[in-house]
Amino acid sequence: MSVYDKLKELNITLASPAAPAAAYVMYVQTGNLVFISGHIAKNADGSPNAGLLGKNKTTAEGQAAARSVAIDLMGTLQEAVGGDLGRVKRIVKVMSLVASTPEYNEQHLVTNGCSELLGEVFGDAGKHARSAFGVASLPRGTCVEIEMIVEVA
């Protein structure tokens, strides 16, 4: 099944990337690697999905936020590869930042919301190395920010 067939089956529509909110670009390609800047979790209306895991966000809510970030990352990746996600050879690395209390220790489970969707969409090419960090705060008060490195043909 192609990536696009899988996205359709999952009822996922990819949007064009948002404009950067500061002095950076949404992605950079060097050689056959695409580095995608951190994307923050947003609500359906585009507002930041704000909150703190372990205080006013549950792990399940964090996973849903990370899944939504994965969809935004794929939209940016689609632009980076000229509209053809079939060029993706491998999701190489995902780095996830989870706004959380000092006592919260399920950042890895939150990040699974992103990792599992990438695996579902890209199959074996979606299996990646990963880091998941707990942080005190993120831009715009969002609960999750994720960046990604991808190998392309």
C-alpha cells in the first residue's frame, strides 16, 4: 500500500506547512537528508494545544497531540520532497519535547503518538531512532514540540 493510500485509509489530509514563527525555515535539505524544524501541537482551530503533562494534560491527551504533530510534520515533509512522499527512504530520527512537571515520567509514551503514526504510514521506513525529553515550557505554551530527520531518494 502506498503512503497516500494509507493516509486516505486513515482519513488524514496533509496541509501545507505554516509560516515560521521566528528566524528559521521549516526544513533544510542537505544531501539526501531533510531536517524538519520543530512543529508544535495545535488544536483544530490552529491555536496552540497548551498545557503541561502531569498537571493539566493526561498521557492520552499528550499522545493525541503528538499524533497531530506527526501529521503536520508529514505535511512539511511533503513540501520538502516536491509533493511526493514516495521519495521517503527512511524516517531517521524523531526528537520530541514534552512540556511536563518534574515528577512526570511518561514522555516516551506521549511521543509514541507520533512514532506509531509514522510507522503506520511509512511501514518499515517509518521505524526511527528517537529521543523524548521533558521540558519546563515550550513556545506558545504548547504541550508537545517534535522535529524530524528524514532520508529521501
